[in-house]
Amino acid sequence: DGSTIALIHKGDLWLTSAKEEKPVQLTKTPEIEGGPKWSPRGDKILFNSEIKEGDTRLKVIPASGGQAVTLMNAGERHCWAPDGKAVTVVSNNKLLNVPLDGSKPREILDLGGRGFTERFWGLTWLPDGKRIALMAEPVKARGESTLICVASVETGAITELAGDDKGWKDGFFLSPD
């Protein structure tokens, strides 16, 4: 409902009211947390935890507080799956759904061999739950260009948006409707 904000302060995950500052610290670790994302139901928070440079873990914690659970290593590029029962991540050029219950990750789309480098970010499921938007770096323009794409997890088809501009794109945002 937008009444609570998850934020990173001094390397830890905190919650605060959107109306008044009453911060509550959720993590207190030597690691550096980052990238908090609320679950679709608002009962959990997904975040990165950098143990040391090059060693990042993807963790989830109840929004009410408690122990954070590590879902996997190297979880910098991620988003919640639409049902909130899994997290979608990019790993080795594959989109995977990583279930919160600890069961085996499931590949949902192979992004390899499609002209992209290993750099993907901005993962965002579309409301239909069948397509995911993402940012990607093309091999042909490494370091000079980014693509905004929508990928169908049912067919594997990838559609480039704003393809007439081969320059650097800064991001995208879905409308709330």
C-alpha cells in the first residue's frame, strides 16, 4: 500500500514509515545489503548481501523481521516471480525461477546465443505473468548500447522495444494500470 519503505542505511536493511521517520532495522550484519524488493504480497523482502567483493548472495527476509534465508549466490539481477513463491534471476545467461521453499531452480528461458553479452538487469514481470521485460547489452555494441526487451517465457520470443535508437537506454517503468 506504499505506507512502508524498505531502504539500505549504513549497509543494512531498514524499514520506515512513508509518513514519518520511525526506522526499524531488519538486518545487522558485516555484509553490505542492497537492492531491496518487496514481494507481491508485501510480506517478504528480497535483497542482495555482498559478503566481499565478487561474492554476493541473494537473500529473503520476512517484512515483520526475523532470520534472512540465502536463496543462492550471485543474485544481483533478480525480481519476484508474479506469484511471490519464487524469485526470477539471471544465471549463466538463463532466466531461472528459484523457489522460496528450497526446491531446485527451474529454467524458464535461455538467453544465450541471442546476441547478448552476459549483462542483463531491470528484470520486471509484466502483469500477464507470461512475459518479462529486461535490459540487455548487445554483443555487437558492447559498452556502447543497451536494449530494452520483452521476452515471452512461453514461446521464447524476444521483442526489442525502442529499437530505432541503438544508443544507451537508461531504464523503463511499467504503468500502474
